[in-house]
Amino acid sequence: MKKLSLHFAFILTSLFIALPQLNAQDKEAIIETIDREVWKPFVKSWEALDTESFNALHADNVLRVSKWGVKSGSQYKEGIVTGFAMARERGDKRTIDFWFEERNVGEGVVYEVGYYKITVQKPGEDAKEYYARFHIVTKMIDGQWKIVQDWDSAELNGVKISKTDFEKGTPMAYRE
């Protein structure tokens, strides 16, 4: 039995090694494409409160997890329409900045982990900053990169994410 287990482990290892691997150049090209096709439009549409462009960056069956619960697909996208409309009606101005701690690239899928800072300026109020850590999965769907899973939390292991945590990295330059 032990020999059989070792033999099976050897076969699995051999298969794993034989699988096509992306080289560093391919991975960098995918990251550049994701930045151009997902993250630059994400920042632009989020800050402009443009629901149509923002929702188009997400897969139809997107899974969104946050402190407000788990939402998927049209439930999530309809929530964006409502939330963006309320922010427009109030006259909110907002920005989002983020940086990546990890960017793992596979064939047709990218998993990214990082930190963001949101600044919200409501009319007549001082600007407020909010910080969080995020995990995003982006997949190639019908020739386009789409966000399929989006998770964030303002706490990590029970400790609130702070300006200090955010300032450990350099925000990406996604504004034009």
C-alpha cells in the first residue's frame, strides 16, 4: 500500500510539473492588460458613479462579500445602481486608491490581494477616509477580463485596517 501511495504521488507530481506554466513575461503582460482593462476603468467608473461602466467590469454571476453580507449577480449589480444613485443625489465626491500586496496569475485567472483607501467628501462635511484589505478574482470570460469575486474587510484578525497599513504600499497610478 505504501509503494502504491508513493507511486501515485510521483505520478501526480509529474503531471503537475508537465502542466503548461506561464513565464514571467506572460504574467507581466496579463497584469498590464488587467490594469488597462479592469483597474483603470474601475477607478474611473467608481469615482464618476457610473453604474453602467462599473457593473460591466463584473461577471454576471459575480460574488461580492463584505461586512454588509454576501451578494451575487444581479443582486449585487442592482445594489450598485441604488448606492451610486444615492451618492449622486447627495452630491458626494469620492476617490479610491489601492495597491496590491500579491498578484497571482494563472491561465485565464488572476487572484489579487491588496489594500485600499476610500475618501468620501459629502457636501458640508469634512472628508472621511476608509481603509480595507481586499481579495479579488478576475477571470477571462468571452475574451474579456471580468471581476468574478470581490471580498473586502475593514478588519484583519480583529484589528482595524488603518492609514498606517495602507501607507505600507504605494498606490497604483490609475487616474488619467
